[in-house]
Amino acid sequence: MYVELSGPDERLQDYTSLTDVALRKKLETERGLYLAESTNVVMRAIQAGHKPRSFLTAPKWIPTLEPWIEQACGSLDGGETPVYLAGEDVLEQITGFHLHRGALAAMHRPALPQVADIVKDAKVVAVIEDLVDHTNVGAIFRSCAALGVDAVLVSPGCADPLYRRSVRVSMGTVFQVPWTRLESWQDLEVMVGQGWKVAALALTEESVSLAEFTNSLEPDDRVALLFGTEGHGLSKWALRAATHTVRIPMAGGVDSLNVAAASAVASYAVTQGLHGDHRSS
């Protein structure tokens, strides 16, 4: 049902204080929701089967949003799901920023699957430990989707892949790439016991070059690529869980890449090593 608004409204608590990361983390966890920002992201969320609690948009975006409202709710006006409409100045008062990407939707947060279910049919997975920058998390998901990585595992302390900045930077691929949270490093130890090669991207005395690692791979190998925090890299616990330590050789006096860039380079090399050229022409 369409609900026209002339100003902030108590029914819009899901959408307030969107720029306060700590508050949103608390509220979204308590309410079991996440925010999808932009019509394209809303589309991808609905295509993935996620269910909306409500929509918030300016009237001019309704024509592009209606097909996805209908797909999710069974009717163009949302049926029993509220579709809140307001001018752009009112939207900025509500959300705390200028909403220029079409729409927001408060979505029900889906239950996370078990690690075993995520990796059962996977060949290559990315594991990200304790990243705090939502932009990096979203960029890693986008690279994984583009480069043929089958799944992503995130540590308990890693930033939320469903935070709106992560979702937006990922271009909605957080809904495309299967993912879940590790309960502990024992999850990786179980994978090692199942034959997975767990490659930690780190600069250590034992590390081998990425090319050397990929050249050693056999077609039946299964690889987990392990990426650490933006500042300190991987923890000792993560390194202990790894079966291999791998480095990306640097030139030009540069000692390392941004973690999102490193994930793209490593993901490309490993998927090419296992699958050959999987890209569309």
C-alpha cells in the first residue's frame, strides 16, 4: 500500500540514522533487517528471494520500482507491505543523507546457512578475517562474483556484508555469492581435513609466490583464499589454520595491495589455474 509522507514519521524507524554505523549495526541485528539502497540493489535482493518489510522512495522512482514491488509482494502497490512516498528533501531528513539512487527497502535478514552447506559443492572460496571497512567487504564480494569464486566465509568479527555500503559497493552481488559466518577457525580445520588447500595471503618467510602456488594446483583441488585485516593482516590463529602461505610479488617499492585489490588478483589467478578462462568474450 502506498503511504504518502510530508515529514519524518515514527513508522520509518527502520530508515533513520543510516549514517551511524554503530547504531545501525545494533538496530539491524535486533530487528533482523538490512537496508537495500538503490533500485538495482532492491532488484537483486528480490531476485535472490529476500522479502521486503517496506519500501521508501520518491514518487518519480515508482515506475522503475513497481516491477520489483509486484514480484516481491504480488501487487504493484505492495499490498500489505508499505511503500512510503516522500519528496527528496523529506527523504534526506529521514535518512540523514541525499538519496539519489532511486529507493530504499527495509529487507528481512535471511538466516545464515551452515559452513558445510556453503562449501559442499564449491571449488574456490574466499575467507575474510575481521575487515572493518564495509567498502572493502563489498568490493571483495563484487570481485568474487566476477571472477568465479563460489562462496565467501566471513569471520565473527568481520564487517557486515549486508550493511548498506557493503551491499551498494558490491552492486548487489552479496545476494549472488553464497556466504556465511565462520563460528571459529575449527571450521577451516574441518575443511583442511576434507582436502581443502587453505592459502593465507601473507608476507612471511615461508610464503611462496602466487604464481608458484597456482602452478602447483591440480584440477581436482579445492582452494580457500584467506585475506586479513586492512592494517595488521591475518591473525596467528588464521595463519595456523592455513596449509599454504602465499604472497603477491610487488614492484615499484610497494609492499602490499589494498585487501580488496589483493583478493581480486588472487581470485583471478586461482580460478584461472583451476578452471581456465571462464570469462565471457
